Amino acid sequence: MIITNDIKYVGVNDHRVDLFEGQYVVTKGMTYNSYVIDDEKTVVIDTADVNFTEEWLNNVETVLAGRKPDYLLVQHMEPDHSASIVSFMNKYTETTILASAMAFTMMKNFYGFDYSDRRIVIKEGDSLDLGKHKLSFISAPMVHWPEVMVTYDATDKVLFSADGFGKFGALDVEETNWKDEARRYYIGIVGKYGLQVQALLKKASALDIQTICPLHGPVLKEDLGYYIGLYDTWSSYRPEEEGVLIAYTSIYGNTKKAVELLAEELKAKGETVEVIDLARCDMAYAVSEAFKFDRLVLATTTYNTEIYPSMHTYIHKLTERLFQNRKVGLIENGSWAPTAAAVMKKLLEGSKNLTFTDTTVKINSGLNETSIAQVKALAEELAK
């Protein structure tokens, strides 16, 4: 793939992986992106997962067309991007490696080498002259590891954004909706670090960026304001859309009936509603959808004096990612001692700017006139 006259894509597609980082379902695979800038001096930007080292090295060799790389730039040390460093440096023994000080420490820890005899430690504000292309380096700690640097090419106005602006999915499958898989990727992997993402966006706002080259997913060239705007929304923990997500668990179907009634009532009032069964869904998707909408309803059963396990996991994943700035409604069910609403509220008590509805639906085993009336009252409260 040719990105500009001098910048070439040398990444790989991974269709072997089923769970990225051992937890995120990736039915359409993943990419491990890598780039070459071919100038008076050449630089290779990041490597690839260990399972694709040979394929990646072949891509690099093809693009270089007999030239030897002057530099290997390591922006991020997660093994899906760094695991081929040693093979590369063994093949190209005269190459100088560029990385942050912390990245070199991680390199030693991961692979046993820190290349002290042929390395340059880079930091915020440093630059590299390749001839026509001038690179500058920007520190991006905790986006989403502490050693991360991103790189700006002032000549072609390209931001090499490391894991920023990445998404799930390989490049050789049909692109459907960038933001859904990018949101699931961002909220799942980066979501805790909104403050740090905001700091990086502020730095990036001073640059004239015409292309974004991430380490996962497609290269972004058009309507960059759209993508940057989404990142600003996500990292500010602001709702992306108006709508109600109802996330529930149900053992014998009675809580589900209440959820279905609530969804019907809300839709009748013109609301956008999504319903997710937490026991059967992709949890990462369910989490990302909670950050998408401005209202959330949690519905579950009392279980061993606590709440149903998948609901407990769900709330933990929300709070771990600093879920905030939403309106929340609760539905609880219990046959003899319903306490689920109190448990859920306690699990959320550390979250900022959550407004709870006045109505909490209390079901004793099955719906009755009282609980049906509560469901309708909850719908009235949630409707805008």
C-alpha cells in the first residue's frame, strides 16, 4: 500500500487470532501495521507480532528494494508491535534503533537486548532529519502504555499515532462501520486513560495533520475531523448519542419480561433503545455501548445476596474505564430478599456525575400490577 510517494505500508493481517489480548473477540481478524519512509535515509516504523515476523520482514525487504534501513523507530512496546525487533536487528546489523528510554528498558525485559551500541534515545521535542522528511517525536504516556511515543512527519503531514485511532479488524475484509469497532477497541483498551488522550489531542491540535497512520486498522486520510471528534468525545467521557441501553441478566425470564416492557414503552415515546443480554453477549461490545448512549438501565437478579455474575463483571468493567456523565435506572428481581439495586448502586458509587432515576423497579419473582406500573414510571423518567 502506498500512503504517500515516500511512505509505504508494510504491515500484516492476522486471521489466526480469535481473542485479541486474550479477551476481545475479533471475528474479522487484526492488523499489525508498520510503515517505511523511503528518503535519503530510510526508517521502518514499528514491527509485527511474532507469528508474522517472516511475512513482515519480506514486506519490508520488498519495499526497500535492496536498500538497507538506517533506522528502526519503535513507538510502542506491546509484543503485537515489538516482537519482531530482534529478528529485524539481527538481519539489518547496521541499523540504529530509536525509542524512548522506557521503551529500551522494556525491550531488555521482553527480549534480553537494549541495543546500547546502536541506539538513540528519543524524547518529546526531539527530531530526525531523513533528507526531505523531518520527523518530530511527541510523548504519549499511557496511551495506553507509559513508554509510547507518536511521530509527526512535517513533510507529508502524517501522524503515526501508535495505538491511537486503531480498530479491530484486518484490512483485507470489507470495512463496515469504522466507529463501532474503533469504539469497542478504544473503550476496551484505552478507555481508562481519557485524561492522557485529551493531553495528546491537545498536542496534536497544533499540527497540520492530513493523514493518520495507526498501528491497527485502516490508514485515515479523509474527514479527519470526524475521527478526532470521536476521540475527543470518548476521552471526555461524553455520550456519543442520545439513547437508552438496557443491559440485563435473567435466570427464568421474568427480569427479561420487565426489560422487554421497558423497551416497548421507551420506543413508543420515540426513544432509541438497545437491549443486551449480558450472559450471552460480547462483553467488550456491551461495555462500549454503555459509553455510546447517554442513558443506561441495569436489570438483574439478586444472586447469593449479591448480583448475577455477568452483571457484576459488567459494572466492574464500566467503573474500571471511568464510566461517568450518564443517567442510570435500575431494575432488581428477587424471590425473597431483593437487594440487587442496592448492590449495583454501591458498585457505581465511585463513578462521577451519574444521575440515578427516582424510580427503581422492584420485582418479586414475576411482574405484577405494582412492578408493571414501576416499569412505566421508569420509562417516563428516562424519556426525553
